[in-house]
Amino acid sequence: MTTTSPVADALPSVRSRKTAGRWMGWAFVGPFMAVFLLVFVAPVLYAFYLSLFQNQMVGGDKFVGGANYFQALGDPQFWDSVIRVALFLVVQVPIMLFLALFAALALDSGRLRASSFFRISVFLPYAVPAVVATLMWGFIYGPRFGLFGSINDFFGLNLAEPLSSSWILASIGNINTWEFTGYNMLIFYSALKVIPAELYEAANLDGAGTFRVIRSIKLPSIRGAIGIASIFSVIGSFQLFNEPNILKALAPNSISSYFTPNMYAFNLSFAGQQFNYAAAISIIMGVLTVVVAYVVQISGSRKDA
Amino acid sequence: MGVMAVYALLPLFWLVVNSTKTQTSLFSSFGLWFSGDFALWDNIVGTLTYNDGEFLRWLANTVLYVVVGAGGATFLATLAGYGLAKFDFPGKRGVFAVVLGAVAIPGTALAVPTFLMFSQMGLTNTPWSVIIPSLISPFGLYLVWIYALESVPTEVLEAARMDGAGEFRTFFTISLRMLAPGFITVLLFTVVATWNNYFLPLIMLSQSTWYPLTVGLNSWNAQATTAGGEAIYNLVITGSLLTIVPIVGAFLFLQRFWQSGLSAGSVK
């Protein structure tokens, strides 16, 4: 029963099944799963249920099947918000991931002085709450006592206003880049750290230069990390809510109540009491996110293969 | 790299500088340097005492949410990650499928239905509505699971079983110690997530009594744009500074531990 075998390390779970009770694992996993069902699974099912009804002025809730979904598909405000986050995604995510990759490679090169200082300072914004980050940048952007205002006054210039409607999306992109570059850098950096030293030695023997090592060893080795970071970033972009919702107080004319899909669903629910329609929009966005994340994953693995 | 460090630190420097200014000199002075009276102390006192000291109340709420929410999330994720790594049991593949699938669902998409559910259960406007959803961290589960596969040798568990130790006793007396770096990494991420949480409490709480700092600060900021509201930008800025000091401190203090946990556990 308990004799050790050479493959024990490779197959720990198969072996433990024989010694521990067959259901023992549930004693550990059970508490997590119980809460998980309450806060993840139940709301998803409930949202789906809600999305099939409409609240009538007379007679309460009425089953309407897919009507809420058809309404969303023909809703220009909804599409407006989707296109906006898609544009945001296409521009902001590559910039942020490129910066993070650059920083991680620089840290990993071992040529940087005071590298732990750089690592912690680039990562530090991740610890700052989105509310505080947005308030800070919002004030810096602001024309009245912000940095841009000061610069304009000092030089008598009339620089672009970051809170105007033509620049607001880029300004939000900057806040997001500031918040999450360090987080992605850390993911890349820790993946670079576990590359076996033999690979570098072999490359050295073959006379590969720094750039060649990056292209042929480092980048392929952290492909998984890049994929995960891309997917998290895609999900994050589609969920955009905190930054525009907080900036709205400083730039009410540039940010509409349907600026992003999440803001639209939020305002439908809490300002308009249209819970059923908001539930349908949440479900559509959930499905859309999963599809886009999946496409990103597939195209990512094909490009490097 | 130098440019990136400046980019990362400049807004924080701006925050420190401007929390030393009075509301008038905020408007009249250059944003990136000290000016006028050094009003940091007055601002701190103002922040802590404004509206009968509601800032302190929000601080206490935040601490409560972090201790119970993040602590509970870390405990549940550690138990479950360890269970997945070290036991085989009926339904294990199902657990994987459901939990990994859940990571792809936008958390904010869940918020509205969760609010409606909780409101029918009478939980909205109570601390529970903020704490219960923060108890689950799929990312934490994943991290502990990978970490436990590598750092807790099955031989040790076998030996403990032969000595007649129960599974939970083995977990608490032996395994937990080996899991410590992974555990601390997860704790740090859940603490940051709970301390910084904004969307969930914004939806769940309608009265300021149970606000965490994030929602409270934003309500101070929004106050300036409502009719008849008093603009208190100096308190918003100083309050922001006070909000990030503890979390940044925790970050710097724990960095030694989480970095080892992350490089062993991350992204295989």
C-alpha cells in the first residue's frame, strides 16, 4: 500500500488515492466550491434567467424569450460602447504589453544597476487603488490646477486638453497603462527567471548575441506568460468601468452614461431600473469576452509556432 | 528603464507634493513643486475630522473587509489548491473546468445579478455583501495549486499518514509551513484586491456607513460637482495619500516573500 515507487513524484495524486479516503479531497476543496457556487455560478444562472423576462408597467415580469437580446443587437448605444472598448483594446493592450516586455527583458539582462529599485517602482502603481489612480491622473489632466494647466500657463501654450472628448479615451488608456504595466512586467519577469541556464550556455557556445538570445530563447520560453497576460488584458479592457466612471465627475461632457458596456449595464440597472435588459447585456459581453479571449489565445499560439 | 521609473513614480510624487497645499494654493501654484504654506498637517487633521470623522470609519470598514475577506479568500484558496494538488477524488475534473471557466467571466458582469440576488436575501447594505464575494480568488487557487504540486513532497505526506496523523493535522502542522511563500503571495494579491475594491461596494452599499475608503473618497470628489456641494479637493488629495500609504507599506514590507512565491508558482 505505502511502498514508494520511482514515479511517485510524477503521479502524486494517483498514489494518494490509495491511502487517503476517496472523498478526502472534497474536505479541502468543498468550502471553496460552496462559496464559489454562491458568488459565481448562481449569479450567472440568475442573470440568464433575468434576461429572458421584461418588466411590464402592468402585470409585473413577463417571459419574453430572446427579446432583450434582439433589442441589444439593434441598440446603437450598446454598439457604440462595444466599439469604443474594442478600439481601446487594440491600441492600449499592445502598448502596455510591449512596455512590460521591454522592462522585464531589461531587468533580466542583468546589466541594469539598481534593478530591484526599478522593479519595485514600476510595480508600485499596481498597489494604488483605481480610485486613487484615477483621481490623481484626473487632477493632473485637469485644466484648472492640473499639471497640464500649469504647463499651459507657464509657457503660454494651448496644449491638447486630456479631458476633452477627443482625448479622453487616450487619457484613460494612459491611466490603465500606468496601473498595469508593472503587473505584467512581473509576470514576464518571473517567467524569464525559470528558463534553465543550460539554454543560455548552449547559445553562448553557438556564438549567439544578446538580441539573438532574446529572439530565439527568451521570447519562445515565455510564450505562455505572454498569452496569459494578453488574455487578462483583453478581459480587463472589456470590463472597463472604474476609470471612466470616476473621471465622469471631472469630465462630465466627455464621458456618456454608455461610454463602456459595463457603464451602460450599470446605469441601466441603477439609474433606469432596467435590470432585465442589463442582465442580457452582461451575458452578451460575457460571451463576447470569452470568444475574443479565445481568438487571442489561438492566434497567439499559431504566430509563434 | 529610467524613463519608466519616472513615469511610474511621478504621479505619486505629485500626490505627496499636493497634499501639502491648501485648497487655494492648489489652484494657484505649479503642480510639481511645493508652494505656499506647508499645510500637510492641517490637511491630515481635516481629512480625519471632516463630517464627524467619516474617513476613520471608512478606514475601519476597509480593514474589516481586508481582514475577513482577503484572509478568508487566502484560507479557502490554500485549502482548495492543496486539495487539488494532493488528492484525487470524484469530480476533480469538474472542479477544474468550472473554476477555470469562471476566470473568463467578467467580474463586473456578475455584479448586477449578484446585487439582485443579495438584495432578495437581505444582504445588501451590510458588510456581508462586500465580504462574501471577496472570499473567492480563482487566481489564488491556481497559484496555490501549482505551488503545492512543487513544494510539498508526497513522501512527507505518506510518512505522516503512516504515523497515523489525520489529513487536516498533517495539513496544518506540516504542509502549511512548506506552502508559506505561495500562501503569502496569494495573501498579498487578495489584500490588494480587497483594499482597492471599488465596483462591488459601490453597487452593494447605498449608505455611507459601510463604505470602504475607495467609495468614500470618490463620494468626496463627486461632491464638488453636485449642486450645493462643498469642494474639498485638498482633503480628497490628502485622503488619497492616506489610503495608499498602508497598502504600499505592506507591499514593500512583504516583497521578499511574494517574489519567491511568484517565480515558483507563476505561469507554467
